[in-house]
Amino acid sequence: MTHVLLATDSDHVCGAVGAALGSDAAEISRVRAGSDVLAAVREQNPDVVICDFQIGNMGGMAACLDLRLEAEMGRAPQTRVLMLLDREADVYLAKQARSDGWLVKPLDAVSVRRAVAAILD
């Protein structure tokens, strides 16, 4: 079973990701703040983190960079990150944050499933 940590404060994004991935093959847990991502990764060791670009108190880019830096220092597990971007111009920022992949909203189920599968392969 794939464990997905979803970092978003948007119920709409949560519903879209849940509809795309919710099944017997995936377990989804959620944090509502970017500042909670690192602790959740340390505690839950998910297979992939899906990080919304705009989340309260610490954006997706900062949360992704935090995960990368902590993993490099050996203080967190290496974790795959899929960023959910608001616009095409944000792709540059996702690359700078060293995310493993990204999708530009609006989301559709097929794209979400494909992106997660590509990151995990």
C-alpha cells in the first residue's frame, strides 16, 4: 500500500487528490500547514508527499526545501515530493525546491495518478 502525505489547507485540493488516489492501494494522511510537513514525514515516513504550493504559514516550496535539507543532514528520511502549482510560471520554483515532480492546477484524477506513479517508479 502506498502512503501519501498530503500537505494542503484547501478542502477542494484534498477532495481532488482523495478522489484520484483513494483506494485500497493508497493511504492518504493530511497536514494543513507547511510547517507540519517535516514532523509528519519523520513520524509517518510516507512514500510520497503531495505539497500544495500555497499552504498556510509555510508554503509548499519552503516545505519541500526543508525536507531536502533535513534529509541531506540525515535528520529526515529521503522522501519523494510532488508539488501542486497554481500556474505554469511556478514550475521554475518547483525545480528550485528540488521537487520530484509537479502538476499545475486544476487537477484531474488521471494526471494525479500518473504523476504519483512516475515519482514512485
